[in-house]
Amino acid sequence: MTQAVDVKQEAAAILDRLGVERDAWTGGEMASSSPVTGEEIARLKVTSDTSAAIEAAHAAFLEWRLVPAPRRGELVRLLGEELRAAKADLGRLVSLEAGKITSEGLGEVQEMIDICDFAVGLSRQLYGLTIATERPGHRMMETWHPLGVVGIISAFNFPVAVWSWNAALALVCGNSIVWKPSEKTPLTALASQAILERAIARFGEAPKGLSTLLIGDRAVGEALVDHPKVALVSATGSTRMGREVGPRLAKRFARAILELGGNNGGIVCPSADLDMTLRAVAFGAMGTAGQRCTTLRRLFVHVDVYDQLVPRLKKAYESVSVGNPLETSALVGPLIDKAAFDGMQKALEAARAAGGVVTGGERVREAGKDEAFYVRPALVEMPEQAGPVLEETFAPILYVMRYSDFDEALRLHNAVAAGLSSSIFTLNMQEAERFLAADGSDCGIANVNIGTSGAEIGGAFGGEKETGGGRESGSDAWKAYMRRATNTVNYSKALPLAQGVSFDI
Ligand code: NAD
């Protein structure tokens, strides 16, 4: 592995080019490191007055809600334009700060552009229904109104795309936004905010405080969650985080979109196209160094094809290029930090103790970079679904198990606490349809002949059970960002009451 660039210098140059003030990322109390080398690359100031920022966002909401939705869409169109212009720089910064390989860093920015395009169209399609009423001379309809301040809490592994899913929809829906990014990836957040501010300057008539960034750790997140003027919090991160955030929001009857951990499974059936399955499994399980919420973590392989598929998979695990994500040859970049590495080793130990046979999983060291944590992805052949297989370990570990009965494979697939993404690999229509049916996969995302990860923005994204139940991005996910009002208008000269009730005075 070579170290071709000075990570700190390059991050600084990108932040300068994207118009982020140096003051925002130098001389502060919060250190930010790059997983590429493990070195500190910035020192940020923690937001001290979260309440003032949220009050300003609320004042901005009161104005923004009155701007016609298609006009609000124009701001998001400009954001999309600015993101197109900044794609190379922001994508590179994602790689420097989150350790994603180059094509995934760029892909993440493309996803931001895609959701902006989607939201621009949506700004002319915030449709309500007209509903048949039982009363003569009456009309009943529903209207969608802006909701309020939308708080966004994001995780390190999609440092900018998750924000854009929420921000683009929230803005066209007439809300203001307050973002608390992961403390592990604050620089990409500063850059995204600067890009949005450029779009706001070009737009010319957006209220001050429409979009705000709160820098800090979970204490800052808690302040956002607890503030009475935040109407909705969309929180992406671990199930542990959701368990804390969910009840706090419920206590004050605020809305929540919870996008939490996944323990995603796949079933490989006897008829599967094994060449395609191999590629889909490899990307799903090893891509982003196993640090996607949709990463494939459990694979059930039919006994008839196990010995054809699994040895080939093991070869792919042994040969995949692990290394500097800034170099195009690498397919697997670093883990985010030491804690992630320790968590992975602990899970592998537990797997061995439960009878698992491990291929890979060892640290890939680079001289002089003791604080960077590169690992060879691990494939673990397990005798059964037990121990660490039941939990999400946020690292590249794929547990592989044999099955012989389809119903049993489906039962085991669903027998974990999380319910985010799932896949079946089969050319048998009955199996494919069964997997997608009411008694099939219990996840929010169920795929046929593609992997568990790599969703497009057009569909609603999210999962069930301990994944939190929230939906973001496409389809009608926008409805969570608006207030629905049911309106009944009486244009008659009488006052008939519903259900035939009489009340004559
Ligand atoms: P994390 O839970 O450690 O942190 C996520 C964010 O929550 C951070 O910004 C953090 O500061 C904040 N936070 C933590 N505790 C909080 C609290 N009590 N109150 C308010 N804010 C709090 O997660 P992470 O390590 O950054 O990300 C990895 C996890 O995120 C994995 O479990 C992964 O599956 C999940 N994830 C889920 C999705 C999804 O859409 N379902 C997407 C990406 C990541």
C-alpha cells in the first residue's frame, strides 16, 4: 500500500475550494481524523448555543412555509447544480474523511444530485386527495402543509447522502433544517452546508437560518432531539442510538424517522445464476468495507450449490484488493477507527467459539500508519445461525450457512432483530415471489437477483423491527415531512351532520 497524497493538505485544499471558512475547522476542541492514515486532519469548534440555532431555524420556517412549493423547488434545483459542480471535490472529501473508495465517494455525491432532481419534480406534486363525502353540498379534501423545523442526525458511513435525502425533501416540503452530522465526519458536513449556502445566495430570497449545522457529539444530538421547536427528527445510526432517541421524541410527541442498524440476509437457491450471485454477494458483503447499513451479513446457501459457490467466494475474499481508498486499485478501504476493528475481532472470536471457520479477518498493516485500520474481509462458515450472527457488527464479516429446506431458510432469514434489506438469488419464480410475499422476507427492502446494498433514490428507503420503521428518500416518503390537514367545506345552505346525527336548537 502506498501513501500517494498528503491527506491533511488535500482536505484543507478542498475545504478552501468549496468555500468553507478555515475558522470552522481549525483551532477547535473536537478533533477529526482520516481513517485513510489515522492522522488528525482538523479541529472543529463544537456548537455551544444549539438553542439559538434552532430558534433561528424556527423563525426561518415561519417564512419559508409561505413560499410556493415550486419556488422552493427552485432552491433545490440550484443545490443540485452546485453539487454537480462540486462533485469531484466533495466525493474526494468523502473518501478522505470516511475512507470510501473513490468510486463510492463520487457515487455518494451522485446520490445527492439524484435526490435533488427527484425533489424538484416533487415540488410540483405534493398532491392531496379529494374524498367522497356523505353530505350533500359538501366537499372533503386533504391538504399537505409544511411541518416545522426538521432535525437531521446522521451516521459516519453515509456522511452526506443521508443529509441530502432529508434536506432536499424537507426544503421542498416547506421546512427548515438543522443538521447534526456524525462527529467522525464533520468536514463533509461543513462542505455540504457551504454548497447549500451557495445555492441559497443564488436563490436570493431564502430566510436566514433556513439550514443550520450543529457540530458536536451525542450531547449536541440530544439537545436537538429534546428541543420543543423541532417538529421531526430524522435520525440515522445504530439501533442503540435509536433506542435512546425514539423514547425522547415520543415523550414530547415529536415525529421520528428512525433509520437504524441492519443484519441483512440473502438466500442462494439451487437455480441461482452463480456467476451473478458471486458478484452481487462480493459487493454486498465487502463493499464499503462492510460499513453500510445494507451490507450483506448472513448468507444461506442451498446444499446443492454450496460447494460450487462458497470456494469461489473464499477465493474472492483472499484476493480482493484492500488498501488506500484514494487509489483506484483498492476495492476495500479502511474501517472507520480502532473501535470498529476491535468490534470485528471480538465478533470473529465469538464466531470461532460457536464453531465458525474463518477465512480472512486479519489486519492489513501499513508501515508508519499505526492508527489506520485496514482489514481483509472475513467469510465465516457457520454450523448454524447463533451467537454473533444474530447481531450487526459494523465491519466486513459475512456468515455463510447451509440450508436444504426453503421454508426453514426463510424462517432463519427473518429470525433476527433487524429488518432492513434482503435478497434472494433464484431463477425459480415460485421462490422469488414467495420471498416478496406477505409471508416472505420481513424487511423494508427485498430484492431478487441483486444484492442487499446499493439502493436507488426513487424507492422509499428504510426497514422494520429494530431498524426503526422509518422511510426516507423516494416514493411517498415526503409525507413524513408534512402536516396533513383534512378539510370539509360546506357550500350548501343546510347543516347536515355526519352519521345522521341530529342536534336541532
Ligand atoms: P451511531 O449510532 O454511533 O451515531 C449516529 C449519529 O447519532 C451520530 O451523529 C451520533 O453523534 C448521534 N447520536 C448517538 N447517540 C445519540 C443520542 N443518544 N442522541 C442523539 N444523537 C445521538 O452510528 P454510527 O457508528 O455513526 O453509524 C453506524 C450505524 O448506523 C450502523 O448501525 C448502521 O447500520 C447505521 N446506519 C443505518 C442507516 C439506515 O438508513 N438504516 C444508514 C446508515 C447507517
